[in-house]
Amino acid sequence: MDQNRIALAEAELTPKFLNEEERSLFAEADLGEQAINFLDSELGRFMRGMAIQDRSEALESLARPEADPDTDEGRNVIRQSRFKAAVANQFLDYMQSAVNSGEAAYQSLKQLRDED
């Protein structure tokens, strides 16, 4: 009996979709909302802050005299700094992409629903 009640409650909470396109847009919009919630969370703010700090430190290290492209040590510093900046940028880009895709999906959903 409890299983039936749970299944019924879940069915009532599950949105009804017009078609697969709407289902897909809803999922994408939901991921965007999750990305925003993550970035607004304590962990998300920490991760974003660390990525920004890592990127800044990497760019600063490229401007130091130790980052001399004419020495093996300098080339190593340059390579490590570029990698550190790239990883930080990739995290920030992924999060921004999720937010942007979610917003675009939300707008498309709104348009789709307004047409019907």
C-alpha cells in the first residue's frame, strides 16, 4: 500500500510534457538551475573563488622573471602556469555554459508553452 502511495505522489509531482523536445528542454533548464544553486552554495562559492584565485596566480607567475622561455626551468614554469590557468578556466567555462544553456532552454520552454 505504501509503495502505491509513493508512486502516486511521484506521478503527481512529475510534470506533463507536450513532447520529447519539451522534456529535453525541461531537463536542460533544470541543470541550469542546479548550476545556479551550486554556485550560490557555500561549496560553489568556494570552488569558484579557488578557480579565480588559481587563474590569477597562474597569470601572475607568467609575468615573473622565472618564466623565462629561454631556459628549461622557465619553460616548465610557463607550462605549469598555463595548465593551472586552463583548468581554472575550464571549470568556470563549464559552469557558465550550464547556466547559459539552462537559461536558453527556459526561454525556449516559455516560447513553446506560449505557442500552445
